[in-house]
Amino acid sequence: MITKFANKYSELDCEGYERVVRCDNTELGFTAMVAVHDSTLGPALGGCRVWGYGSDDEALTDVLRLSEGMTYKNALAGLQLGGGKSVIRTDLNKVDSRAMFASFGQFIEYLGGLYITAEDVNSTLADMEVVKEQTNYVATVGASGNPSPFTAYGVYCGIVAGVEYRLNTKNLQGLTVAVQGVGQTGARLVERLAEEGCKIIVADINTENIAQLRMKVVFKEVKPAEIYDVPCDIFAPCAMGGILNEETIPRLRCSMVAGSANNQLLKEEDGEALRRREILYAPDFAINAGGVINISCEIGRDYNAEVAWKKTETIAGCLRKIFARSAELDLPTNVVAVQMAEEILGRKTNNSRKMFNVA
């Protein structure tokens, strides 16, 4: 017998978004929000982020920005998927995690296939298994497992493309890379860059992440507040968003920014600030698409890892086009990337929910 949770749903009116829905469960102690930005290309796909947001407004701002980024990410990656995201505001130390994700699963089922969820910050494959008990509109259950290796590989491919564009070489040996955040994706990126002969500098607020990485790779550690100031060739943000802003950009001592974090720019104009400093910026929603590319290979078909890896490599080609067009039009790369994504969206017709046929 399936338990019915005391979820209370409410629709939020957010201009420019197809649908934004809030779910409150005071009994379990959480508030969840799903934002569907655009389903022109297909059902909206995006992960579920669990975070101790300071307010509901903070959670709403995050889910709106993240879902918009997913629209552009999926479009540039050539996926038949729209852009969406979900966030859960709760205290992970107090909530019954299994009950919460079961309740969240019923929330996803309530949306009827407009949005497909997946793991993200503070949500795991095991959590998605619980969600799967309540709805079929969930990816990353079975098949390939953790998508972070693909995200890291896509960022690596993007870095190679950026180095080739800026330095006219594909050889990364001897380059210094400063990595902010060495969780699952950041750590895998560091390991791959170290194999290429890069000098690595890292910072992370999680000391356990540092300790685990130190058993595999030789690197220099700096305090989290100092990572913006270290001389390096490439700065790789692989933690939370909003870290490129009017305070941090003047401190950067790199020639390229390329990392896996979402929403790296606090404001759109921060892309222009990077361009004025002649820092090549790889737009986050273009370079970090490896994970969602892999997830797309799990939906509605037999999973083939080789296909997923090959599709992830196309991120490099996408970035080359962005860099070239940015130079041609004299525009920041983030603006060019959005333009390219919107052109793709404008050429397609709506085929929402066709990939997930659920009885």
C-alpha cells in the first residue's frame, strides 16, 4: 500500500517560466519547488538540489536560475529535453530523508511528466531509488549510475578546447589549474588534469573532500577565500554558483575560467567584466553538460556508455563555436551561448513528454 503524504501544492506565477510549483510538507519538515523554464524541446530534465536555504525566496531564486540554465544546457547539447530543476529546502540533520524523498516523488508524479528529476547537490542515487517508488519521472536510476564522471569529462574536453583556442595547443602539461570545490565532479576533474601533467591548486570547505583527494593526487591547498587570488592558467569553479562577480573577478589571475559549477556568474554583465579582462570564459551551461548528456542516454532507450562518452566529447566543438562567435561579434561568451541556445529553441516544435510514456 502506497502511503499518501501530506503534501500541499501551490502554483507560483513567475514571468518567463512555463510552470513553477511549490510543495509544502510541514509534517516532514520540508518545502520543495519545481521550476519548468521551457519544454519546447521535450520534457524538462534537471536534478534535485537539497539545501538549507535561508529563506523561501532564496530557494525560489535558485530554482529559477538553475532551470533556465538547464534549458540552455540541454539545447546546446543537442538534447530533446527541456529545462527544469527542483530544490528542497530543509535541515538535512533533522529530516527523515527516506520519507522526504518518497513525498518528493509524489510531488513529481503530481506534475504528470512535465518534469523529470535526477540526483544533484545533496541528493544521491539511493535517494532517487526512493523517488522511483512513487513515480517513473526520474532518471539516473540503474544503467550508468553516478553521472559526475561524465560532467568532469565534459569540463576536461572544454578545457582542452579553450587551451587550443587561447594558446594554440592541446597540450595541458605544465599548466596550472586552480579548482574551487573537489566533490565528486571536481575531484574527478583534478585526477584527469593531473594525469595530463597539470599543476593543481585546490580549495574546498569540506576537509574530507581534501583528505580523500590527497590520497590520489599531489596538489597544493589554499584556503577557500584565497582561491581567487592564486596565479594560474585556468580557474575551475566546481562548487556553488554566483562566485564570479564584481568582487571576485578583479582578483582573478588566470587566462581562462572553465568549471562544472552551475550559475557561476552572479549577473549577466559579469561575463562582460571577464571579457574586458581578457579572461576566456567557458559558459557553465555549455561546458558542464556531460552529466545531463549521459542521463539523456538512459531515457527511453537501452543505455550505451560508449555513445554517452562520445556525445560528451561534442562539448568541445560547441565551445569552439561559442569562442569564435564571441570574437566575431565582439560579445561576451555567455551572451553568445544564450543566443545560440535560443536559436535552437526557435527552430523546434513542442514534443513535451513524448520520451516518457507512463501508464
